[in-house]
Amino acid sequence: MLTVPVPCLSDNYAYLLIAPGTNECMVVDPSEGEPVLAALAQQKTRDGKPLVVTAILCTHHHHDHVGGVEAVKKEKGVPSVYGFESDRGRIPEQTHFLKDGESFTFANMTITAMHIPGHTTGAVAYVVREGSADPIVFTGDTLFVGGCGRVFEGTPEMMHASLQKLAALPKETRVYCGHEYTESNYRFAHTLEPTNVRLEQARARAAEAGREKRPTVPSTIEEELATNPFLRVDSSELRKTLQIGAEEPAQVFAKVRAAKDVFRPSAPVSQTKLPV
């Protein structure tokens, strides 16, 4: 399978998921129509045929993820728009209302919906499997490279549980998220675990990608487990930084999320006050 990130708005990603050996394509989270349609026009199959969009996959209802649904659907004649069942009436043109764990096929791939509430109550990830190839997952605004989304409609406990569901995917699963927040996320993570060697290596790679204007996606579940503070609530260094003792993981997550909510990435680390 071929996954093509499409930069949208100021820092969003939409994605083209292209089935190998065909000209069939799905679009994930079209934030706006124009860049997605331009990317579709640029991508050709080996025999030069244009891509045919068979479906649009939406991870949640926020406008910066669905703002281009109607334009792409109309221009490309897309028959199907997928979203979680509780997002009925909130995702434009939605035709399929998925349940947690529901699967469907696309070419020779199997796509499974994983309900991951917290950022929104209807947030859903799409886990894509193709034979023996490493799986991929589109996580929207729940799991970022080095971070996670704000908790808007759910609770910290819900968000923590959703992140744990994602963390339980095979470690080689490639992670495609909804925003390019990576350098800022790693800067925050460094304030919590300044001696994490894997994190420093990831920060260096992200900085290089930024200089070269390349996306930092995809990451992998294994990389996130090693570097993402929202998946590292058992870290003794992180707990020491936040002055947390033997609290439950969901409570630690809530404190890490609260610290990130007030973090200013442009300020020196010494000037960033973390709530305790």
C-alpha cells in the first residue's frame, strides 16, 4: 500500500491511501479540498491512469479534518464517507456509521475502525492491514508523533484508555497522525525526560526533517512507546519531574496533559512552569 501525506491548512495532514496494483484510492481527513484534489491529480498509476477515489475516511468531526469532504466528494464522485456512528450529523455527507471493531475491505486491504474517544467522543482510528506487510494506523488528533490531542469532549480517563488501545497495536505499526506538531511535542517531552536517549535521537531526526521541509510522519508504535510522554506515564523520570508518586496511570496522564496545555514551545525550558 502507498500512503501519501497531503499538507493542508497551516499544519494538518490529509492522506491518500492507494491500493497497490490498482488506480483505487481512499482519502483520509480531507481538511480542505484544493490541496487534496491537487495531490490526486499529481499521483498517477504506473500505466498513467488517474486515481479513482472510492471512499473518504474521517477520524472525527472537527472542521480541520472534514472541511474538504464535500469538495472532494463532489469533484471525484466519491460514493462513501466513513466516520464513527456517534458522529452522525457532524461529518458532512457521511454514509457509513462505524462501530468499534467493525472492519471493511478496500482492494486487498482490511480496514478496522478503532473507537478512541477523548479528543472527541466520536474519534476513530483506522487500522489498515495488507497481507504480511506492517500494518498502518491513521490516528487523527488522538495520537501524534511525540504527543496527543487535547481532551475536548471526553475525559482524561477516556483519552488515556484510547491511547492504551493504540499502544497495544503491533510495535511495527506505522502511525500517521493529523498534524505536524512533532518538534513542539518533542520539546515538551524533553522537559519531562531530559535523559531519554531515544527521545534525543527522535528530536534530531525531526529537526532535520523540519530543515528539509519533510513530514515527520510516519512514526511507529515502537517509537512512540519509547519517546511519547503520553504513553510513558510509568516513567520514573517523568514522574519525578512532575513530582508524582504512586498515582494511577490515568491520573498521571491527566497531569501530563495539563502540563502540555500550558507549555509554551517558544520559551526557554527554564521559563516553563509545569503544574503539579
